[in-house]
Amino acid sequence: MKHYSIVTIFPDVIRAYLGASIMKRAIANELIHVNVHDLRDYTTDKHRSVDDYPYGGGAGMVMKPEPFFRITAQQWPEREKRRVILLSPKGRVFTQRVAEELVGDDRELVFFCGRYEAIDERVHACLADDEISVGDFVLTGGELPSLVIIDAVARLIPGVLGDSRSAEEDSFACGLLDYPHYTRPEDLNGRTVPDVLLSGNHREIDRWRKKQALQVTAARRPDLLAVYQPSPDEEKILKEIKEEDS
Ligand code: 4G1
């Protein structure tokens, strides 16, 4: 079973997400196990403080190092058995490839969530085995990034998604954006579903979807297409696309 731990000063935020939908079912079915730790339980002063003023001055507060060191020594004393992942804007950027790497790791994944301006540098230097960022923007904390990562990793575990095909069939898993999807009604006030999808011709449908995926990726994410390795069939479709827009 996959074992995750999250260290945060807002355990309720984490529990709210894990207590619903697919995560809730995965936990109930014992496919994943998640421990949520309140960092304040590892303070020793009467105010349970987790932050302090920055040396050198400046705006904002910094998360104190000792509660992180204390929880690590108590909960995960053996370095080889843990992988502490510090959520940080300085981390390597999270992608599907990183999710695949994490799902294959046998160690317990421990997520440290920051708040305030930053976490004391000694936590980065001495405790983090990995630093990951979910993107280039400013947030108020690492809680949402930790949930993003747990969500993306958990759905790769067999049985977490109802049907086992959908995880790998996802267009992103193969490096492209998705083709358009439709459901009923067939005619929505004159906006109709493409004929090919009603044709019952599955070879045609597969080809149409592949072309749509290549087209939307070329238009919106040329960076993804640049590293994509097309099959001979896909090469043909790409040529077709280029001729059509020239
Ligand atoms: C400087 C974004 C600061 C933010 C530059 C993605 C962002 C954790 C992430 C910040 C955080 C930039 C993330 C910023 C994050 C301490 C507590 C750091 C919140 C904190 C681009 C605030 N992926 N941000 N600083 O957002 O933790 O994982």
C-alpha cells in the first residue's frame, strides 16, 4: 500500500479534500494510506508558534526550523525509509513524469507544506530529499501543491480509478493534449456533435481523435509537440495539418 504523510499547520484543509470522491474511496479501499500531521503538535512553547521574524530583516515571517526537525526525528527517524518532499517555488517543476517517478518509489512520501514567506533554509538543506514546485505563481501555502501531487500520483495506482484503462489512455500520459469530447444531446440548439463520432467506424474515430489531439497541441502547446515522438501514422497526420493551415 502507498503511504503518504503531510505536515501542515492546516490539517483540516487537507482532510477536506481527502475526505471526498476518489481519494475517499481509495483510502477506504486501502489502496493508499494518508497521515495528516499538525506541525503545531511539534512545538514546545505555550503559544505553539511555528513562525518567527527573519534574520536580516524584511517583510513577512519565516517558518521556524525546530518543529520540522522534531517531527522528522519522531515520525521518520530512518532516512532510507522516507522521502521528504518540500513543496517550494524553488523546486523542480511537477509534471506527469515526476508523478510516475513518485508512484514507483517504495519509500513513504512525506510532504512538508510551507506558509508565510518561506521555510528556514536549514529545513531545505538538511531534511528535504526532494523539492517540487507545481508552477510559477505565488501562493499562500504548500497545501494545495501537496494535494495536487498526491492526486496525480494516487490515480496512477491500479484500482484507484474505477476503470483501469483511463489512467494510461489519458492524452497527457502520452505527451499530447486531449481531443474534444461530447455526450448527449446530439444537437444542442444547433450545435451538433461531429458526424464521425456517430458513424460507428472506430478506425475513423481513432484517426479523427488523433488528428484533433495533434492539432490542439500544435496550436496551444508547441513546446509539448517539439519533444513528442510521433509514429509514422502520426507523421502523416502532422503533414496533413501543416498543409491545411498553409
Ligand atoms: C517567490 C508556488 C515566492 C508557490 C516566487 C508553487 C512564488 C509550493 C509552491 C513564491 C508555492 C514565487 C508551489 C511564493 C509556495 C512559502 C509558503 C512559499 C508559500 C510560498 C514564484 C509563498 N509549489 N509558496 N511564496 O509563492 O509554497 O509548491
